[in-house]
Amino acid sequence: MANDNDVNNDGTALPEGAFDGPAEFGAHVRTALAAAAGQGWTEIVLSDPDFADWPLGERAVVDALQAWAASGRSLKMLAHRFDVFERHHARFVHWRRMWDHIVQCRALPQWSAGDVPSAIWTPSWSLRRIDSERSRGVCGASAADRVALRQRLDEGFQAGRPGFPASVLGL
């Protein structure tokens, strides 16, 4: 059962429990990012081997990130590689350029793609895909799950190198 802190401005609750399939996964990503501004999350961490099947290029997702973005906010992203963004998430790439000062991206080419968690971490909610191929996983407000996920994501950030620059400058 969701409490008042787990409800979006439009009255919808953040999802809890198991999810199965790409449609449900995408809906959970959209719901979480739509909740970010209303929940006042100061930090969001997104992690995936390549983000190819995430709805990050959708107008509604970018609008949600725009509503959330402000001074003092932080979006961290962790991936095996980020090359899919230019091809599949053009709106997100544009948003990322405008908000470069709050976005930190780390690439983990030295890890196998399967070792990079497919997850969302927030201060009060998390989502983790256990089977990325079938988009199966769990989500919810469990503090134990959030702590364990954050430890794994922090390990990745420490091991990673800067990736997905906001712009490519050349001479």
C-alpha cells in the first residue's frame, strides 16, 4: 500500500512489487520520472548496460525531467556504453546538453554488460530489472533494497570513467 509520500501530483501511486515485460517496465520508468518533481527527489540514479529499451527519448519523459531539474538536483547515469543515445533518445540528448551541470555519466567498458545493473535509484523508491532481456524485475520503497542497489551503483561510479559528454569539442 502506498503512503502519501509515494503519490504523484496527479494522484497515482509509485509502483510496488514485481513487474513483467517491456510495457510494464516502460510504464514504471515514466511513472517514476513523472513523480520526481512532485516528490522533490534531489538525486536520481539511472543505470543500464546501454539504455536501448528505456523510454528516455519520449517527450513526456523529457518534460518530466525538465520539471524535476533545478539547482541542487543531481542525475547520475551509469552504463556499459552510451552510444545508443544519439540514435534513439534525441530529446534526452538535447535536454542533457541544457542541464549538463546536474548530470554525471560514467561508462563501465571494463565490466561486462551483464554486470551493469538495470535500475533506477531515488531517495525513497527504486526499480531493478532482474532479467533485462524479458524486462522482469522489482520496484518499491524498501530501504534494504535501496541501500543494496545504491552500494552497487556507487561501486560502478567509482570504477567508471566519464562517458556521454554533453558536447564533443574539437580543435
